[in-house]
Amino acid sequence: MVQLDDLDRAILRILKEDARLTISEIAERLNRPESTVHFRIKKLQERNIIDKYTILVGKELQPKSLAVVYIQAETPIIEDFLERYILHITKMLSLLPNVLAVARSGKDGVVALVGEESPEKLNRFVDENIKTLPSLKQVEVFPLDEFVKGEEIIGLLAGV
């Protein structure tokens, strides 16, 4: 586990809020010398704690309706083919523009975060693009109504 002190955590919090801030602006907020902040940011990058800087797209480009979709594959007669089939499902889902994230879940499961303009379009997308995949044992759709924490992840994942 990586150890961070209070200053490192404070710098990371500020950068998460707005990565466009200059070193002098960060130093001013923290009441620390610019050289200290510059050195700390450089060390955070060298230790791969800061990997890259990116943007979050605004609400205008984000999907309005979201769901987590759990997909369970049928175990094939030749069990060795299951791994290849799961890999096929994850790759295929990753290519679809409405699929924001894809992850494995256990031996035979895949979880996808799916977004669309409306609940109706989202359901149609799942019906036409996911439920039609061959050899599925189960497809469950969990609509997301309200985020309590982490809503900004949608702005990071939304395709443009």
C-alpha cells in the first residue's frame, strides 16, 4: 500500500477538483512554497500516484439514463471455451458506444455500465445489443436512479 502524508493528500484533492490550477495557485491554497508543491507533484507522478490529467465532459454530453447490466454466460459443453467466450463478450461490449465500462465478475459473469438518452432507449439498447448475444444464462438490468457518491465518473466515461 502506498503511503501518503497530509500534504500529498491535500494536493491530490485540489487536483481532483481542478487539474487546471497552476502550481502557484495550489501553493497559495495550501499556504506552502511553490517549490514544495512542485517537488511533491513531481514525486507523485514518479511514483505513479498521478498517472495522467484528463477531463470530465459536462452534463450536455453525458447519458441521461444509466444502468448496470449483469450478464452471466451459459457454461459450454467444453468448459475450456468459457474463458474465450467471456473474453469475446467483454470485447464486443467494449466496442459499443453506449457501454461506458465493462468488467469481469467471477468465472462466468460480466458487468457493464450502460448509458442512453432515456430509459426507453436504454432498454431497447439492452434488448437489441446485449440480450441477443448467444449462450447467455442470465441478463439483469439494474437502473441507476440517483448517485450518492461518484456521479462524476459518468463525465469521465462518457464517449464523445
